[in-house]
Amino acid sequence: MDDDEILEGELVEGDLEETMSPQVEALASAGLISEEIDIFDIAATEGPAYELEELTVDQVSEIAHQLEMRGVRWVIDGNPQLLVHRNDERKADEVFDLIFGPEE
């Protein structure tokens, strides 16, 4: 077997939509999944990442709206995680406290 045969087909095949979870598909349909370049820019600041797996699209939309109102720099990747610029972490925590109540 030559090297071309070994490498062929090892990359993820098919459309991205086929590999997305139903939640990520719903977030993408709502326009909440960010472009890769934007994700890279925010991730490079090494700010916090918030897991969104247990949240509904409506909850994520409300979080995004509240972040926008406060001028927080954020993106949502395909995992789905909400990534926040490290300088905006306090404001993002305030949004989560507002929506879900303070952590105990």
C-alpha cells in the first residue's frame, strides 16, 4: 500500500452539518456560531470558556443579547462553548449570574 492510499479518506469527510450535534445545528441556524477567524481572535486572549451543552437556543440567545448590551467580546464555537475575551470575564460572569443566579 502506498502513502497516498493511507492518507486518502482520513480527513473528516462530508459536510460540516453532518458532524454537528442537533444543538450546534440549532445555534448555527440562529446565527450564533461564529466564524473561525473570530473564534481564533477571542481564543488567543486566553479568556474563559463557558460550556453551553445543557442550554437551550433561547437561553444562549439571551446570554448573547446581554453580552452585546454590555459590550462584551464573545464568540461561540462548534463544541459548543462560549468564549469570552479575558478582559470581559467579569462582565460575562455578571450576565450568567443575572440569567441563572449566582453560583453558590
